[in-house]
Amino acid sequence: MEDRKLEAAESLELIGRMIENTRSRIVRNSGRPLLAWGYATVVTTIIVWAAVVGFRNPRWNYLWLLLPVLGWLLMWLTRGKPTEGEARTFVDRVIGNVWFVMGSTALFVSLLTLFTPMRLPILFIILLIMGMGTAVTGLIIRFTPTIVGGIAAIILAPCTLLAGNMWQPLLFIAGFVVMMIVPGHILNHTSNRPQR
């Protein structure tokens, strides 16, 4: 009988630790992707914008293909050390699936714009898609700055349609700073503080 009580107590303690580890791991790991993809997008936008304006040739828009390379490179360079016994939770899978759908959609629309004669308001579409993904992620992890950043990007997206060609990339950059970079830094700061 004592063994059963001991096993039950150990099981409850293990479950409690797993829940707490999952919660803290989500918070810790959420800032890195926001920062990696936010900075990758800002840097790529500046490079493309400078090349198109400087050389006055729209073919420099092919430099947008640097974005996934730079984003994945930053994700790889900033990855944490894998911890033994770390399990992928339901929340991890949900967030991964949200970003798989949003990222695949953004890539598909971007490739349509780059490689077909179809002309779409790509900065508007990408800012809108990424804003939705960020807001949904914020709702899932219950982190207000990410929710607010995503909503701000959704609201800012139509402004890229109203702005002149010279201002569109600047608004696009501002959207990614508000949506990913600022919440990513806040999230990292919050998660690095010692728990009380």
C-alpha cells in the first residue's frame, strides 16, 4: 500500500514538472523564431529595396529569395542545445502547424509574384499573413505583446496599399519590427528573468 502511495506521489510530481517545463520551454523558445525571422525579413527588405532603387531594375526583386535562406540560417545559428528527454507537446505541434500553413502560403504567393506575370500587392499580402500567424501564436502562448504586434501588422498592412512605392518597404519593415522583433525581445527578456 505504501508503494502505491509513493508511486502516485512520484507520478504527480513528474506530471507537475513536465507541465512546468513545457510552459517555460514554450516561453523560452518563442522569442528566438520571432527574432530570427523578423531580422531576416528586415535585412532582406533593406537589401532588395536598396538594389531596386539603386540600380533602377526590378529584376533585383529576385533577391527576396535570400529571405528563407537567411531566416533558416539565423534559426540554425541561434538554436539552443537539445536537452535529453525533451518532448514535443501539443502546443508545440499547434504552433508549428500554424507557421507551416502561414509560411507555405507566403512562399507560394511570393513565388507566384516573382515567377509569373501575375502582379499582386505582395508586401500587403505577406504582412497580412504574417500578422495573422503572429497574433494566433500570441493567443496560443497567451503573450500579449505578440498578440498586439500581430494585430498592429494586420492594421498596418492596408497602409502599404495606400502608400507610394517608395514608402511601401518602409511600412513593411515597420510592420515586422512591431510584429516580431519587439515582441521577440520582450519575450526573451521576460523568460530570462529569474522566476520568483
